Amino acid sequence: MEALSHSESRAQNQDLVSDRPGRGWAGANGDARHAFDDATDPAQLERDRFARMVAERLKAAHHQGVFKHLVIVASPSFLGALRDVMDRNVAHAVRAEVAKNVVKVEDPGTLRSYLPDFLY
């Protein structure tokens, strides 16, 4: 088993971006200014980066024969991001997915209540 952590994917946008959005002129007369929106969401970029990292680790572990079957427990948004980048062979090894964020769950009984019965 291996624990992977990516604190940047849990950070707030203002903690990930050091600069404020640029400003521009709204009209041809140049009498009004507005802030430009960020083209991308920094938190989403970090989540996607972490999903790619996890997908690569799963691909390597599957190739090495570390697991035959896989159960993934992740928050719904991360689970979707992981599905998007997961290797086809790894995806075929997935036997169950639990779309639940259990990062802060410390009680084993509570954790088991989220998992499918066939796991224990």
C-alpha cells in the first residue's frame, strides 16, 4: 500500500495564485475598467495534476502485478478527474468505486459503513 498526498489540490485559489487578475478598459472611450477573469481554475488544475499522478502510479503498480483488482474511494470530483486519465487496463481492474470523501474519517466503523460489503 502507498499513501499519496497532494496538499496543493486542497488549497484555496488565492493560495495557489500570487497575482491578481489583470485589468482592462471596458469601452472604446476608456472610461471604465474591469478585472479579467482567470482563464482556468487553479484548484481544478491542481486536482487534475494529482489525478494524472495517481493514474500513473496505478498504471505502474498494475503493470508490476501489485494488484489484480482495485477499489477506488475518492471524492466525486476527484473520482471523475481520475476516470478521465486512467489507463484502460487499470480501469478494467476496477471492481468498485465509492464516490465519498473519507479523508477526515478516523473511526474505522464509520469508514466501513461507506465501503461495499464484499471488501470485509
